[in-house]
Amino acid sequence: MRKLSSLRRVSCFGRRLMVVAVMGLGLTGHALATDVVTTYEDENGWKLLVNGEDFYIKGVVWGYTPRGENYTYNLWGESDDFIRKVLDYDFGLMKEANVNAIRSFAMIPPKWVTYVYEEHGIMTVINPLVGRYGYTVGGKWIPRTDYSDPLTRATLIKDTLEIIETYKDVPGVLMFALGNESNYGLEWSSFEIENLPEGEQHAAKARYLYSLFNEIMAAGKQIAPTKPQSIVNGDLQYIDLIDELCPALDVLGSNVYRGRGFTNLWEQVDQKLDLPVVFYEFGADAFNSREFREDQRSQAIFLRDQWQEMYNKAYGNGEEGNSIGAFVFEWRDEWWKYLQVENLDQQDTNASWANGGYTYDHVEGQNNMNEEWWGITALGTANRDGVFTARPRMAYDVLKEVWSLDPYTHKKTAFNQAINNIDMDLLGLKGEVRQLRSEADEKQKILFFTGGSLRAEYLTKGTERELDERGENGLEFSPGEMAFLDFGFQPTDNLEGQFTLNILGDVADKEPLEIAYGRRGFPVAVVIEQEPGGDEVILNTTADITDRERIEFYDFSATYRAKDFDLHTFYHVPRFHWGYEGDFFGLMWEATDLDGMDIWNSKAPEGIEIEGKDGWMKGLKVVAGPEVYWGANPKVMLKYENRLGKRTEYAVIHSEDIARRDEGTGSTGATQRQSRATTIYTKTQLTEGMSLELGGIIASSEKIDDPYTRLETSGGSSQVVLDEIDFEDTLGFKAKLSFPMLGGLAYVSASHAGLVADGGNPLREFGTRLPYTGLGAKREYDAGIMLNYGYWMLFPRVLYRDALVDPNLNLEPSIVGGVLNPGLSVRNRESDPFAILGNRDTRAAELFITYDPTGATPFYQWDNDYREDAKFAFNIGLNYTEYPTPTDSYQFFFEPTGVNAAFGVGLPAEDIWEASSRIVYNPNNQAKFIFNLAAGKLQSTGDPNGGSRDFQSLAGMAVLNKKHILSGYIKKDAFGPYDFHRQFNITYPEQYKLDYSILLDSKRDQKNSTQVGVKTLYRSVDENSPGGEFEDGENDYLFQTTVYFLYNFGGTPPPAPRD
């Protein structure tokens, strides 16, 4: 029933009197100091009025996210000139299509709200999200907003009213809308909520949500009486609560995805709320999941019919009369929606959920909603101004025709006839022609070129000795050229992939200062043996082969999509760990450091993956290949995930090596013995914020009965004991409890791993330097607590570990009292079933202090250097580790013989420490400065000769005007840049780098822009440096300077150097 009808009619009459009064002052149109927006109702229905004139909303949901970016991209941090170019491009197209309003998830600065209004006649809905995706309360980030918490409510009310205060008089503001489907995000929990029956819990939470909205709207009306107050609800859920708790609501806003029409929505709102209705989201995606192709026509037909229904439900057409317009979701495709942080430079076709209302591609039991394809325009490439273009789809042209009609001035028969007479065939052809002319059409070809890059460089290098002895002739010069060509293919609807070719020209000789991708093209000297003949002396000759491997497949990936599973093939493309998928023991290593692999021309990861997605295969993953992560033996891995009830998830993983690698990892990384492991994992959510994780492992069962030695001491005497691995030594377990404490999140963990119960690579988060290891033969405890105070985070952590047996010592054989003592030698993982290495006795503690006022760009995210948008953010990390015992012997891969070799002696017992700080400073939108400072005392990771090393380093990068990039470092007594430097305890007294480049195109992307630059490296050498560089004290330093040019035409850039 219309409980508030009379009250609201009086309110509407009062608003019309206010408008008349304002109009009487002669302030009209855009010259108003502030636009007066009101709602009006009579027996014919509802209208929205702007400055006294009818205003039927013909809107779009607008945002600007370039390719390669995601939700963290901030257009408003760009220069005013660039912002103006973006707005003029997008809003010019909108104006041409008769758009008169937008809604945006990002808060558009007031001056740009006014700009698009005055320049293009388009108004803006201001949409504070009111904690929809988490909020900072009392200085602490809360990911799940608790609308029942008094401090949270007070904070949200205060901050939202400040937004209303800011925008109340801004020309171009249409209305205020609160939240975004907030009724779908009622995820917090409390003691009171948990005690309610399950069916009532969300309704109880919703009461807090809508009462909060009403408090804000009631106060907002006092601040901005000339702007309607609205909410963004998820469909009509909790409509009775809205009626009860939101008397201050002027306009019901709703996101509605019911398909081609809106069924009985109009009648429900009319009977229960008697309010005007605006859709803040609705629409149809432009990808047909059933036919696996872009489907402009179906999208356009749905949108045409949706708008026709809304027009019929508008004022004066003899129906409910409560439609005042809508905002189509969305203006332009967004390529980040599916994976959020992955595949940002390609448009995913994955269907994330099912909706039977979209009949053109719905298949029972299959998903059909494609998140990255909802735009009425497609995301194009950047134009010469650097603005990513919008390719209008058929829907754009159809809506242009629809929006040229006014449901208030055109009679019902007239606008229905006009809409029915839209030439869909002509507009469909127009959209298809655009598509054929665009890059998007390339995906329909069997094989197509997608881009590439070209790098040319010229190198000058020398050493102190060569310059002293030969002067200028001691300098070496070498050019280099390299190209990458990217291709895609999609021979069928369910098979698509890509590959990249690398082509070498000359290869600049940068070694030893820089080891870089392309070294496969170095000349190789071969001996040519002469046939013996008579008594002549036969002299063999040598020749250089200079044309080997000039072209190679750099990477390859393909996906075949079947009904119940997806089949992925991968070859040197990034792959991620399973640490968040139940891999408690780290069996699947991450393989994302392609630049590091490229140094040694490694082509990991390589293999296939079967990913179950429906039926009995859902939750199943099978991975197999010759090197599924860098350094892996040829293996097969299986993982199955599922849930037990609502609170417990579990996973079972099995890894089985089927052969052993015959090459080391990198330059000298040791290979691993063939092995197997099985793990089981469960995670139970005990209460809100408290969870218990349990895991078990059985590993290396092939080592049962293998012998090993240990030194046993008793009563002051020692004897060598020969022992064997038994079944118990293959077992391990781990438990971790996470719980709220002192306003933060704490954890405690305990684990036991038998002598050969080896896991993989433990998950490391938030910058930790605690010396975790996946090796067995240990008993380990660790704990930490993450404390948040405003923009500050304190994260202390501790680790305590005891090895199950001591490392061996090197003892010479001896005869004592006629008894032969066979002696003892340190273990290694090749000759012995286990060794005490990173799993030795450890007592470690660390503290990380982080200041980051912008939680949307996490400080410890891998790409934070590029995405951090705080004016100032930094961290300080302190780590101290005590190793009370030595280790057994580490190994390295000795390439000449193709086998592992042991150093023969372990690292000594020692205490080490490290202090570090990372600082990000963004003084304005045209400058960024990043500094990394570190100092400490570190041990080698292999060779103990030379002892531990005290070092200091300062590295930094400055980006000016988003086109000038200066980076470099200063290091003292630090290890060199490659793994083998630390493995063999190689340090340099001083290391310097200075690199300056200027970006020549409008992408303004350090990695993907065309650029020219110059880089200089310098290292001084001493007795701790490689002998070939130190030359027995005859040489003091090495240096090189490289001038380079990179032309990027939309493809794979050359690997970043490790120098």
C-alpha cells in the first residue's frame, strides 16, 4: 500500500514551489548557482525535474580504465590536459548518442563534474559507496563493514555527509545515491547475529544497513535540499524494510538484471513504496557464451526492449508511471573484471555466473554472464593523444535512436512505433562493419598478428687493466638487435591461444656485468678435425658458429574449453602457486619470474593443466609436464578441492616425479632427486575472524631403508651411528590458528616434518624475510600479529625451529684402542637421503612497520611500484636471525660433468641481520619517487669460504612528467645481482648503476612504451670478486655503457635486465 503517499505529495508540491521561486529570480539553465533537482507526482505518475524542466534519465555507467590497468587506475591523478582529452572523447560520443547523465563508481572531482555538464550537457550522480567494499574505521581497515557497530556508523555518516557537503552546490550534480548493492554484501558477523536463526541473520543485518542509509539521507537533505536522495539497491531485495526504515528516500535506485524485461518490478514499487524508480545498473553483455563470439545484435535487442518497457512505465502513459530513467551498464568494456590483477591486456571470455533471463546464450547448468563484455562500446586501442578509444557497438546506435525520443513529449503510441521501426538490420550491419575494422575482429581469424617489439642497443665496455695497458683500444664495442613478434589464434569457438617468436640480430656482449636474454646467439667456437694423410703433420682448426638459434619460440599458451573442464597448455608463461588453493606445504611453486629465467634461456614453466569446472570434475586440477615450475623434475600433480558444509574447506594434493632433470636451475642451481609427496589440508572457520588450518604430508617414500649417518654423543663421548630411513620419517603435520587479538589479526603455527618429509616453497606474505623452508627434518613454531592503527600497520613475527638431527661434521677416520673409527663427512642431498641446510636450528624475529594511507593499492602487492597512489607511503623492516648450529653441505650443478657437486663443508653457526626500508613519494600527479634502502649481515647460500658479509645498498627510481625515468643503485660490499654470486659468496666493494630513459609515446608505461635511453654499470673488484674479473689484483674495476632504443608496437617487451 501507499503508506507515505500523502506526505510525499506534499513534499513534492513544496519542492515545485521552491523551483518556481528560483525560476522567478531569472536564474535559469546552466547559469544557476546550483541546479535544483526535484521529484514530482500526480495522478499520471512520477517525474524528475531539473530546474523546473522534465528530465528523463538517459544514462550510462561510466568509467575509464585503459588496457593493462585495473580498478586501481586513477584518471584523476593524470594531468588536466590528459583528463580533458579523455572526457572530451568519451562525453563527446555520449552527447552524440543523446546521453544526459552518468553514474560512476569513482568519485569524480567537482571541477570535472561541472566540466562535463557545461561542455557536454551531461549530469552526474554522486555515489558514495558507504563502506560497501570495506572501510577504514578508527584508523583500521575493515574488509567487511559491520553496519551495526556504533563507531562504524558514526564514521560512515560523518564521511558521507562531508561528500554531500562538498558536492551540494556543484553545477552538474543530479542526485546523491548511497552504496552499491550493499544488501548483497552483508558479510559481517557478531554474537547477536550468530544467535539468530540462519534465515533471519541477513534480514537482521539489513535493518542496520537501511537505518544507516536513512540517517544519512535525512541529514543529507538538510545539507543539500535541492538534490534528491537515493540508494543503489540490489534489485528489490528487502523492499519491505526499505518501506519501513527509509522514509527519507526520494528515489528508489536499483541494479536489475532480470533479462529482456523487468516483470512485476514496477507494480511492486508502486504498491509498496510509491516512489519513482531509476535503474543504476541493467543491461546485457555482448558476448554469446553458447556460440562463443561477440554478439552485438542480441545485446542491442535486449537493450532496445528494456528501454521500450521503461518508456511505457514513464509518467503519463496509463501504466504505473514510476520510471524516471536508467543508467545502462556500461559505457565501455573493462578488461580487468574477471581476474582483477591478471590478463589486464586481453579481454577474457570467461563466463562467471549464470542468468536464465539472458536467453540468447543461456544453457542450463552453464555460466553465461561475461563480465568484461557489458559495454555498449568496446575498449579500443590508444589514439595519438594516449586516450583509449571506444568502438561503438550496435547497441550504441540503437540507443542513440531510442534516446532521441522523449517519453514525456512523445505519445505512447508514437514512441512505441518509433522504437519498433528502428532498422535493426541496418544498425546491425553498421556495428559489424565497425567490428571488422577494429582489432577486436582479429580474434575471429585462425592466426593473427597481435603486436611485438624491437630493441636495438650499442654497448661500450672496458676494465681498468685494459685501459691502462691499451688506452682507448682497450674498449670493446658491440651492437645488439632483438625483436619479439606476437601471434594469436582461435581456430574454433572453444580453442584459443597465443605464441611469441623471438628473433636475434647481433648479440651485444654484456658479460660479465650483465647476463641477458639472447646469449644463445653468442658465437660458439668449434674444433674442425683434419683427416690424417701420409706423414704430414695434422693441425686441427677452429671456427666460430655465429648463426645458431636466431629464431626461437619465446612462449606459447592455449586453452581448450570443454563442458566439464578446461585444458590449458603452457610454455614459458606466468603461473601461480596454489598457496590459496589448499597447498599448505607449497608443493606447487610459483613461476612468475620470467625475466630471471630468461637470463639462462630457461623455458619453464612447461606443461599442461586440466581444470575441472563442472560435474564430478569440479574442484579437480591435474598438471603435468617436463618442468611445471622452474627447476621442477618432470612430474604429474593432482589437486582436489571441495567443502564440508559452510565452514570447512579441504584439499588433497599428490605430486609424482616421473624422471629427473638433467640440467641445473639457472647457472649453478642443483638438480633434485626424483621423489613424490601427498598432502591433505583443511581450513575451518571457527568464528568470524578465527580459523583453524590443519595439514598432513607423506613424502619421499622411495627413500625408506636408505642409510644415513649421524653423530651420537653420550657421557662425553661421541660415536658415529649408521641409521636408516623408516616410514615415520616420511610423515609431517602442520597446524595454524588465526584469530583476532588486540584489535588485529594474530596467528600461531606449529609443524613437525620427518627426516625426508620435504614440502615445497612456503607461502611468504607482507615482505617477510623469516627463513622459512620446505625441507623436512625439523620441528618448527612461528607466530605473528598484524596490528593496524589508522594508516599504520605493525607486523611482528617470530620463528623457532629445531632440526630433528644435528648436521654432520667432517671427521677423519682414526684408530683408537685398536678400534677403527670410520670418520664422518657432512651430508648433502645427493649422496644422503636428507641434509640439514635451511632447516637447521633457527631463532628468528622480525618487525615490519608500514605506513600506507591508500588501502586500495596494497603496499606489498607485486606491482605496487607502478600502482601506489598515496602521496607518501613507506615501510621499515627489521630482521634478526640466530643460527646456533652449522649446516651440512650445499650443492651446485657442475655443468661440465652434468652432475651435482657438493661444497664439502657447511655454513657455520652465526647470527645475521637485515634492516630495510621502501619509500614511495608522489608529490603530485606528474612525479613519483621510489627508494629502497637495505643494510645487514648475510651468509652465503652455498660456499662458506670468506665468511658472512656486511653490506649496504640504496636503490631508487624517479618518474617525472610520466615520461622521464631515472633509476639506479649504489651498493657497498654486496653480493652481485645473480643467484650464483651469493651461492659462491661473491661480493663487490662497490656497485653502481644509472639508467635514464624517455618514453616517446602516449602509453606512459615504463615496460610497454617506446623509449630511448642510456644505462651505465660500474663494479669495483677485490679478492672476494670472481678471479677472472679481479685478475690477481691486476684489475680494479669494470664498467659498461649501453645506449638503447625500444620500439613497442603493442606486444611482448624484452625481458627486464638483472644488473
